[in-house]
Amino acid sequence: MVNFNHSYNGDKKYITVDYAFYISSILLAAVVFGYFIFNFEVQLKNQKIETINSKSLNLSAGEGQTLNKKLLAYKNKIDDFAVILENHKITSNVLDFMEKNTLSNIWFSSFNMKGEVYEINLSGESANMEALSQQVKVFEENLDYVKDISVLDSQSNSSGKINFTISLSLDPEIFNYTEFFLEEPVSVHEGKL
């Protein structure tokens, strides 16, 4: 016979297992749902990044790239011109210097300039030895542009005038592109400086 008054003790065990199963199922569903949501967000962000990249490539490939090429070409031209200006030597400053510092009784017949070493060899004629020494003194007193002066040769010719050769070592600053001014040209007044 069967005893129906018997209480079943196993129900409490199965109820806790059922609750654990339901809770874990809900958590699993939440994780899967969250995964799909985050995956969808990542795909949206990747699409936005791709559209931005394609737009930036279109800009750089189109007008932007041609403008960049023009800009680089202008920059290269400016850089080349700057190098040319920086290395360019102005010899007219030397000629102005010679004109303003030559005495009236001195005549230069030969002018030989060595730009690399900033040296000038001058050949000429003076009325007498005193005029030549005054001319050398004028060059020596111009400390702004004349570094060194030496008389290489001086001799009297048949007409009593003095033929000479002078070497001037100049400061490189005289060859730069700057305004070159002297207050007054040098002149001889009554045989004196």
C-alpha cells in the first residue's frame, strides 16, 4: 500500500535550484543582449570613422592637394631666393667706397678685385710721393671697411709722377647688401687732410 501522508522533503532542494537556474538564465540573456548592443555601437562608430576618413581623403586628394603642391612650390622658390640673396655680394659698395675715399690727385688705372678673399689690388699714378702717402693714410684711417693695406710697389716714372700698386684687404661687410653711406668724401685742402 501507498502511504499518502508522507511529506516530500526534496521540494525545498529543487526550488533553490530552480531559482538559481532562472537567475542565471536572466543574467545570460542580459549579457547576450548587452553584447549585441555594444557590438551595434561599435559598428556605428566604425562607419562614422570610415566616412570621415573618406571625406578627408577626398579633400586631400582634390583641391587641398593641389593647394599644398602650390604652397610647397612657392616655399621652395622663396628658400632658393633667400640663399641667393644671402650669398650675393654687392661690388657697387666697393666702388662707392673707392670713389668717396680717393684723393683728387690720385688716378687708379687698374682695379683687380678678389671676392673670395675680400682683397683689392689697385694700380695707379699719383702726383708725388706725398699724395701717395696721404692716400694710404686715408685708407688706413677707414677702420670700418679696410682691415689691412700694403704698398706692393711704388716707383717714379719719367714725368716725375709716382706709379704704384696697393693691396687692400677689406672687411666682408662692405660686400653685403646694405646702404653704404659716408658723411663726406675725403678731399685735400691746401695739401693737408
